[in-house]
Amino acid sequence: MENPQTYPNHKFPFRVPLSLIDTGGVIYNGRYFDIYNQARDEHMRDCGYPYTRLNREAGFHLAVVDASIQYKAPVFYDDLIEVTTKIEKIGTSSITFEQSMHKGSRSLLCNRARFVLVCTGEGFAPREIPSGLVRAYINGPA
């Protein structure tokens, strides 16, 4: 649809709560998906097109169809991390996101992830992404 260089990056600061920590003292590996999901939700909201609008107005959902994370450094309780969300590509019915987490004054890369989401309607059939959402991503966070 659009050139990915036209999509501004989104930054989401996040302080790690104790509820995400495993017995090893670090974020449990599966909980990173929750943090990345929250960052994508905040990205949509900051672009002026919250997920609730996509669901309420169009009856659509964004379903994750592919997800991968590469772990580089541990994240501990009370760490302040910054989650960066970048749109790699917007297709007719899919959006590909590249996301990463950094921490500390030297912006240490903790992990990076890639998610492909498909816009779905009733019965989870793929649907065209609403043009309003595409425009919101092009314009970026307010």
C-alpha cells in the first residue's frame, strides 16, 4: 500500500512490574508478547485510531498470524524499558511490525521481535485494512 519509510516509529516507555517476573528474577519469556501487544495498542491509540475503534466501527480484529522474538539481554523487575514499534509493511489485509526493547542510559538492546497481524472480520475471514487506520499510521502519533 504505502512505502514503509513513511511510517513514523513509536516509542512506549514501560516500567517492569513484579507480576511479569519468573522464579529466575527476569521477565518470563511468554510475557514479552503481552508487552509488545500493549505497545502496539498504544501506537494505534497515539495515532488517533485506537483498537476499540477498529472493533466498534468496523467489527474487525487484528489477529497475530506470525510472531518471533530474539532474546539478547535479560530484563528485570523495575527496569525502565523503551519499546520501539516500527511498521515494516502494510499489505491489503496484513500489517508487519518490527519491535524492540531497550533499557538503560546506553539503550541496551534486550530483544527484538517481528509480528504479522491480519485484519479479520466475522468468522476470522481476512478483510481489507480500513483506510482510516492506514492514514493514521502514515500520519503517526499526534
